[in-house]
Amino acid sequence: MPPKNEERRRALADAAIEILGRGGVHALSHRAVDEHAALPAGTASNYFRSREALLAAAAERVVELHLAEMAQADGMVVGPIGRAGLIGLIAGSLMGAATMYRLRYLAVYELTLEATRQPQLQETLATLAASSLEFTIAQHRQLGLDTTPEQIQLLITLFGGALFTLIALSPDQCTPDSVAALAAAIVNGALGG
């Protein structure tokens, strides 16, 4: 069997992510991915033999995109920063995730729910969680913050809940002021004060 085209594989996974974000897990099918990616019928099933493989590909692509964005963000902010700086970083990240990357995070929540029924998805999403924690700990050290790993895990957990709330709202309800207030509550809740 000839090697698969990685660019096409990514395009199919990106289409799956968008379908999950727009229509949920029940809207995802090989046919829908082919149509969304504007590829011939049967292309998605040639790359991903089962629906579970298609879901896993979407989850793996989310992890790939997330890791690439974290790598890009690395070094963009120079420390040391204080609590106000941390609040600003979290507010910016929340705003971007809830607006620019809204469909992706809707897909992540769909995948997360589906992972409760599919162990291989749990493993892929666990990679995302572990890499996020490692990256965030390293970032906090670069920024001169003395947050503990437990506090960082709490920040991540609170961030996830706040993001879910923002994504569940209509996009016009996600304002800089409301996001800044959420970011302040996250930081103050996790770090005290």
C-alpha cells in the first residue's frame, strides 16, 4: 500500500474537527468529511477505516494544533510578570479560544464526551492535558511565577470550565470585559486573594 499523503490526512482531520464543532459527534461521518474537505467520496474511509479512527484522527490533530500553538507562544511573553500579567495572559488565551478557535474547542468538548465511551480517545486527550500541564509549568517558571504544580493544575481546570461557559454562550456575549472578569476570578481562585 502506498504511503498516505500527510497533507490530505491533516485536511481530513481538520474537516472532522470543523464538523464536530458545528454539528456534534452525530454529524461526523466519512461522507460528511469528504464533502467538507471537497475530496472524492471514499477518501476519508481510505485514510481512516472506521468512525473510531476518524474520531481519533480529529483528537490527534487537535493535540498537534495545540502543541504547535504552545510552541509558538513560547517566548512571546518575557518575565517576570505579576498577578496582573497572569490575569492578562489568561484573559487573552480565553478570548482567543472562545472566539478564533471556538469551533475547535467545541470539537474538543464533543471528543471529551465521546472519550468517556472510547478508551483510545481518552489516551489521546490525556496527551493534550499532560502536554498543557508541562508547558504551563515551564511558562510559569520563565515568567518568574512561583505557582505550584497543584495551583497550575487548578488554573487549567478553572480555565477549562470558564472556556466551556464562554463557548456555550452566543459569540457576541464573549466580551473583553466579561473575559477579563473570568480571568481574574480564575487567578484569584487558584492562587488565593
